[in-house]
Amino acid sequence: MGSLVRNSIFIAVAVAFIYFAGDVFGSYKMFLINTIGIYAILALSYNLINGVTGQFSLEPNGFVAIGAYFTAILLLSTESKIDMYALVDPSPIVLSMHTGSLAIALLVGGVAATIIALLLSLPVFRVRGDYLAIVTLGFGFIIRIFAINNPEFTNGAMGLNDISSSINFYWVGGILLITFIVMLNIIYSKYGRAMKSVRDDEDAATAMGINTFKIKTLAFMTSAFFEGIGGGLLAVLITTITPDQFSFLLTFQLLIIVVLGGLGSMSGTLIATILVMVGMEALRFLDEPNILGLGNEAHPGLRMVIFSVILIVVMLFARRGLLGDRELLDFFKKSKK
Amino acid sequence: MDFSIFLQQLVNGASLGSMYALIAIGYTMVYGVLRLINFAHGDFMMVGAFLTLFGYSAGIPFELSVLLAIVGSAFIGVMTDKIAYKPLRDAPKISLLITAIGISFFLENLFIVLFGATPKAFNAPEYLTKVFHVGEIYLPISVIIIPIVTVLILTFILYILYKTKYGMAIRALAFDIPTVKLMGVDADRIIMIVFIIGSSLAAIGGIFYAVSYPSIDPLMGIIVGLKAFAAAVLGGIGSVTGAVLGGFILGFTEIFVVAMFPELGGYKDAFAFFFLILVLLFRPTGIMGEDLERSRF
């Protein structure tokens, strides 16, 4: 089967699913499917920098927050902003930012995250390994601290609400499909091979004439762009954003997904997103009060205890995750030889 | 700034810096031996504070609960190493780092499940919270005790490191693990000792923190842990004296910047990261450190 036929079939099936999903599933299930779709966008782009390029970083919550805030501020009308900003009056910049178009709002969110990623890459890619992890983790914290301390832009800890827009699965599914195709095309391009060479041996890659700083920055910016857009979609889907939503917990969930699916495998990430998100939903009962006789207080931590144990167990016993660094199709190709 | 206010801030800075220093020592020692940023280290501090509170509110005398909490934290530190880090000694660094993040999240959420996410009041016995007035300076007794105890502990750690057989083994491991094993040293036992020292110091730091800021919650270790890590890098990771120096610099900076520019108060948690980024940009080896990849005690 030629790759053109195969790819067309894949895209046709995906488009059909996106088109008919709204008719088949109820509104609760559609909310879950939308959430899964957005997390898949975030996890795919996180995997580009973490898995494919091998630069272990912990910043997605920062980029998601940037995208979410830009999109939300653009979509809110001037009057509702004046009503909503309770602590201080919104800054004139915030008031002047408005668009009715979801596409423009999402795009601005993505571009804003990309620009920040470019600026951030200058200092952070001077370090490697665990240092990179902790510096990017710090970036996520700083974004959150900034959002809390600048109420004239973000309405502080109270966040923004009533972000209304006619979001549906066409948006989420369409952007997910685009993200997936873009990521696969990057992986199989010259840039993708350069990224993998940086992951496998950075010194050797440099010796082969690859500008590793440029490659890392490219991967970082691409990843940030889609994370920004994903953040915008998240803001529109749940209509309320506060700085606390973009804590390290978000990054941690994405990390579990990426590690479970296999660092570097995009199809693995898709499968893992569905597994983890459905698992989270199915285990929701654990956070109800009175589980395990631990008293009447609701304990929002038990699910995360289970997921951190899953993460540790995966790392100890199945370090390569579901698919390792290969794509689903690679397994079929192997058997042909 | 008024001289008495200056003195007041100096004392506060010394006390805050001591806590950072105590926690930073654990980071730097584990990094020195395993080349691992122990993400869970900040949570050992939280464990220390919570175990103390638990023992104390269960009716055990304060001093005894402190002791039990230190032992408990040391035990959790050692178990973390045995269960999560030891099987991955030969694995890629990234795997170890991800496991460390997993442990950190596990501890935080376990304590949320056990104690609830809401902050708990930490009522230290009165002799620790009593306040003296020297002129215009306001001195809780803990603010005096904390730096003194820290200096004593530091002396003890340096004694262990440079005057005992175990210290020699720890320093040797920081150079090269396989060779040290060939010399007949039980490397796993030495690493265990490093974890015992590191997590007990983190627990002591956590208890000091709880006494000074009498409200604790299961997520308190994240931000303090990260700051202590920034302090360790600032001082030069792998160097114990560097960690202490970094801790004090960070503590003084935080207190004085907030005292002089109160409008920056909301950003005080971000200073450490600006420091961290600046240090990594201009002097990645920190103040006392040598080469990042081959740092020594």
C-alpha cells in the first residue's frame, strides 16, 4: 500500500471522526473528548522537545498559560473586562485587545508563546540535562507569579471567567489533526533527523556540522506555538482561567502521558493521552469523600498518588513506554523486511 | 534605612538563609555523589515538618517528635533511594530525573491524602516563639537559635566529610563510583549515608521553617526546595560550604530586597530563579564550584 493512499485513508478517517463525533456522543462525553484532544495537542508538542530532541524541560504550563491568557483577553469584550477586573482597572493595552474571531485569538496566543520561547531559549539552552529541567521549571513558576502579581493584565489570582466562544470538536479535532501531521512531518524531515541526533549525542551532532543551538531553539519554538494554541483552546473550553490552573500539575500530567507513550513517539503519545485522560476520569471516584475510611474531607490527592506510582513503575520497569521512540507504522514496516 | 531596621532584617535574613543552607546541603551532597538533582528533596523537608506536627499533636513531647521526624525523614530518604533511584544507577540520567519527579509528586499527594491540602497551624512550644525586644529590634528566640544550630550542624558535616573514614568514602564516590567500588568500599552503603545526612538536614530545615512561619501545607516543599536548589547552584553545586554560602546570600537578598522595595514583595519567590538563570549564564560553576560536570566536595 502506497504511503499516499495510506495517509489519505488516515486523514479521511480522522476527518470523519471529527465530523460525526458530535452527533454520536452526548455532551458530557464530548467535553471529555475535547479535553483529551487538547491534552493530546499539548502532549504531542511537549514530546517534540522532550522526546524527539531529548531536551528534558518542564515548562509547558508556562506556555499554556501564555496562550490561554492571550486568547481569553482577546475574546472578552471591553465591557465584560471592565466589570470583571475587580482589584484594579484593566490596563489600556488589555482593553484595546479584542477580536471576535477565535482563529485570530488562538493564533495570537500561539505566536506570543513562540516569541517567549525564542527569548527563553537564549539563556536556557546554554545548560543541559538536569539544569535545563530546573531552569525551565522556574520559568513555569515565574509565569504563574507574574499572572498573580499583575492584576491590571490578568485580574490576579481571581482569573478570568465567562470566556465565551462557540468551541466545538471541529476546532479541537482539526487542530489536533494538524498538530499530529506537522509533528510527523517534522520528525521525518531533515530537521527531525537533526533533532534526534541532538538527542542521541549532542557532541557528535555538533561535530557533524549541526547547529545544535538552532535545532533546539526551533524545536522549542514549535513546541511552544502548539502549546500556546492548546492553552487558548483550554481557556475557551472551560471558560474560566486562574493562575493556579497552570501549576506544575499540568506539566506533570503531560510528562506522564509522554513517558507512558514513549519519549519520541507521536502515535504513542496519542494512545497514552487517551489512556491517561480516560483513566483520570474513571478514577475520579477516588477523590470523593469517605474513600478508604479517611474521613469526610474530600481528598483531591489520591488520584495523583496513583498516577505518580504509575510514572515511577513505568520508569523502573518499562523505561521505553508503550512504543519506545518509534511510530505505530514503523512496527508494520519492520515485518515487511 | 534606619539602623535598627537594618539589624532586624539582618537577623531575619540569617535565619531564612540558614534554612535554605540546610536544605541546599542535601541537594549538593546527593548531586555530588549521584549527579542527580533530587527533585524529592524539598519534600523531605515537608515530611519533616508534618511528622513533627503529627507527633506533637498526638501528645509526644516536642523535642521527641522533632527527633522522630528527623529519623522518619531520613528513613523516607533512604527508602526513596533504595526503591526509586538504585535500580536506575546505570540508566540514562533522564530516567532518574523523571523518577525523582514522580517521587516528589507521590510524597506531596500522599501527604495531601493523609493530612488534607489546607494549611495547618504549627504551634511550636512557647520557649521557641518567645519574643525579645533589644532596643527596637524584635527577636523571636527561634531567629537566634536557627543560625546557631545551622553553624553547629555545618561544622559537624564538615568534620564528617574531612575527618572521618565515611567522609573520605563520600568524597571518593564524588570522583568515580566504579573505582571506589574496586577499592572495596560498599558504595551503596555510603550513598545511603549521604541520603541519611541529606534528608535529616532537610527535615531540620523544614522544622525551622515551620517554627518561623507557623503554617505548613503539603506543597510547602516545592518552592522552598527550588530556592534551596538555586542556592546550591549559586554556591557551586557539589560544594558543601558553597551550598551554605549560597543559602545565606539568597536569604539575605530575599529579605533585603523586600524590605527596601516592598512593591516587589509578590515576586520574592521569583528572585531565586533570576539568580539561578544569571549564575548559569555568567558563572555556571557557582561561587565555590569547579567544573559543573566534575564538581567536587
